[in-house]
Amino acid sequence: MFVCSDPGSHHQLYWIRHKHFSFDAQLAIDWGTCAAGMQALQPARRRWIAKHASSNCGVGTTLVKWKYQDDDRCPRCGVPEDTTHVLRCTAKGANEVWNESILKLTAYLQKTHTHPGIQESLLTNLHRWRHGAFLSLIHI
């Protein structure tokens, strides 16, 4: 995924048009840090992020659109499967993967001495996002 550090670039406007974030959110994102973070990742991980973020990967809705299958249902829970659902699915196997990932993230945040307020905000909002709740601001 190409991350441009120039505010208002055509790449960022693409994501706004496709409702991945608002114009106001675009102004609050540190695009330079995002670009540096992407460059620090292995090419395979960058490719996965780009495909997943743009919905060009092998999930039910995309496979139906590409005419590879007739059904867009999640094999774990039966609801329509898009890239957001893959991360939000609460079926048994998906919950186990999510919980393990949250434990790894928590350990990483503690190991790197991330400010406790940032840890709380990040972990709380990941939980809220997964369950479709509004995100909350926690003041540090």
C-alpha cells in the first residue's frame, strides 16, 4: 500500500471517497510516520495490508464479485464476509485468534514501555471497534 505523506494527495483522497476515513481524520493522521512504518515491514506484510485495506483479497464478497464462488458467507458464522468482517467475526475460532493477538499486542506495548494511557486507549478502542461501538477518546 502506498502511503503518501503529502496531505490531500490523490492517494489519501481515494480512501476518503471510498469511506475508509473522513476528510477531518485525514488531517489528523501522521502520514509521514505511516509511510515510515509501511517501509519497515516485509514486502509480504505490505502486500497483505494493501490487499486487505482495498478489499482485493479472498473474502466472500470479493470472491463472489470475481465470480470464483456463488456465496459470500463467512465459513465460521454464516454472515456476509468482507474484509472488515474477517477482523470482527466473533465465531469461536475467530475469537481465539483475536484474543491471542490482543495478548501479544498487550505484551508488546508493555515491553516497549508504551504510556499506560495510550495502552488503555488503544486496547479499549480495538475492543469497541470490533464490536461496532463508537470509539472513545481517552485523555492522557
